[in-house]
Amino acid sequence: MRTSTSALPIFSGLCASLVGIGLARFAYTPLIPSLIQAQWFSANDVVYLGAANLVGYLIGALLGRPIARQLGNKNALRLMMLLVTAAFFACAFPLSVSWFFGWRLLSGITGGAIMVLVAATVLPHVPASRKGLASGAIFLGIGLGIAASGTLVPPLLNMGLQATWSGLGGLSLLLTAMSWFGWPVDLPHPTATHAGAAIEPTPSAVYLLFGQYAFMAAGLVPAMVFLVDYVARGLGAGAQIGALIWVMYGLGAIVGPVSYGFLADRLGARIGIRLVLVIQAIALGLLAVSHSFMALAVLAVIIGSFPPGIVPLALARVHELVPDHHRQQIAWSRATVSFATFQALAGFAFSALFNATGGQHALLFLIAAGAIAVAILLEHALKWLPSSTEPRVCEN
């Protein structure tokens, strides 16, 4: 019964992640060479404008739950989708760097808020045995957005940058309308009382997960921001080959969320995370030294599966460590803030390093592999800690 009634909320969640993260963040990557060539902004400005979305994501992760307390989850998600749609249309007019930065920042804020709220809004209406697969379906929207950016942006660019941004805005508006009535009824926000006892998870295990998730965020930034530019300008393969590699990245992003969610359901999140991190570290190291189209295409699929795929795995790990639904929301919000903080810092750090080294893409990918290696080391620290929670009374 609940499985059938959860279909519409899952679809709405997919639309929200597609618009707020898949398109708002990832459609910018294949636009970078064109923004530079069309002289909308300088190469340095274009790179920092990409980081604006990451900063906004952090702000949105912090503001998501307070906004939902005021408006309710359903209305907050609707508002975020409307705002990101407005940002697409506003970016069609390059009035100034500050104008563009502001709208890119707002698009990031919506993505961060959506990431915090969408699972908490939809998953309570899904049976426990299917939560991993359901969260994979919700965050499949990120992968679809990446794939759409690789397949829709190149033909739109033939009509000009302004038409491209407007086209993305039109698609965002359509998806917002399609998801509008699919959101489930809001669950009441629990009120904490001093008399009530709550179950608190083992702090060390949860905080190590936050740290692990943060280094994952740092590790995914270089490929996410610079992959197309690496192929198009760094290797001299041109914008068309760069777009093809981005399509392969998008294909991986489509496969990632559902397959990683399936891993969480079948193997458990802890083993799934360990397996995925090892594969990603190897793939990023190989990306730094690979020049053939076939190798780049295969690596792009593997690496592309990671940004949207790790979300359902990390969410499943939170659910393993935190049995209480309300505390799951708090823990997931904090995990998202941890992720967003390191992602924003990494965005600016990698952008600065890229400019300082005259565009050394390979160096960025090697540093990213190092960040994933740190996450693996934290995973080894996690295996010495109990995976279950230790009940403890906590006054809230």
C-alpha cells in the first residue's frame, strides 16, 4: 500500500534533485569553455563563478531546516524549485560579475536546502526495506541533470548562451510544475521536552562519518568542475569531445544513485562505502595520466557515478547509526553541512590552484585522489568502532 502511494513523492523528489542540483550545478560545467570563448567573463571569473554555487550549497544546507520549520517541507521545496528556475532565467543576462555571482549563489542555496529536505520529506512514506533504493531513485535526479546538461547544452549552445540559459530555465519550470502536487503531507515537527528521553548515537562513529563525507566532497570537486575543460582545452581535444566525455560522466551519474542505493540495501552502507571509495581513488589517479578517448570515457562513467551515488549510501549509513527518525534528520542535515563546507572550500582552493599553476588539471585530479584516500583511512578508523548505536539518555 505505502509502496504504491510513495511513487508520486519519489517522482517529486527526483524532479527537485534534478533541478536544484543536477541542472543548477552541473549544467554550468559544459558551459565553461563557451562562457570564456564568448567573452562573457574572463577565464578566472568563470572558474570562481562556478565556486559560487558551492558556497550557496553550504548556505542552503544550513538554512534548509529553519526554512522548513517556517513554511513546512512541502512549501519550502516548492519555493526552492521556483527560485532556482528564476536563477536560470537571470543568468541569461550577463549584466555584471556580481549579478551572475549572486544568481549562481542563489542556485546553490536552493540545492543545499533541497538536499537537506527532500529525503526527510519523502522517505518516511517508503517501507524500510526499500529506503536505499528509494533514496537512489530520488537522487537519480542529480544524475539525470548531469546527463541532460551533456546532451541538451551542446545543441542549445548552437542558438547562443542566452538561449541556453533560457532553455534550462524552461526545463526547470516544467519540472517544477510536474512535481508541484506530488509532495506528501508534511509530518509534524517533533517538539523536544526535558522529560522525554532520546536515543543518541555513538558520537565517535557519527562524527567520523561526517569527516569521511567531507573528504568525499573535496575529492569529487575537480572532475565535477574541470573535466570538460581538461578534455577540451587541457588535452586539446576540442569542445565536442569534451561534451562527449561529459555525456559519459552523466551516464555514470544516472547509474550511480540507484546502484549505490541497491548496494546499501544488499551489502549495508558501511561495506558499500568502503568498496566505492577504493574504486574512486583508483579512477581519479588514472584520470590524471589518461589521454585516450576510450580510457577517459570509461573513467568518466566511473567517476560520474560518485557525486550523486554517494548520497544514498551516506544517507543509509546515517540510518544505520541513528535509529530515531527526528535524529536522523538532524544527523543528515549536519552531514550535508559537512559535505557542503568542504565542497565549497575545495571549490575555491582548487580554483585558486588551477589559476596559480597555469591550468594544471592533472595535479587537481591527483589531489582529489588523495582526498578520497583520506576518506578510506577514516573508513578504517570506523571499522574499529561499533556500527550499532549505544543508547544514551539525552536531554534536548
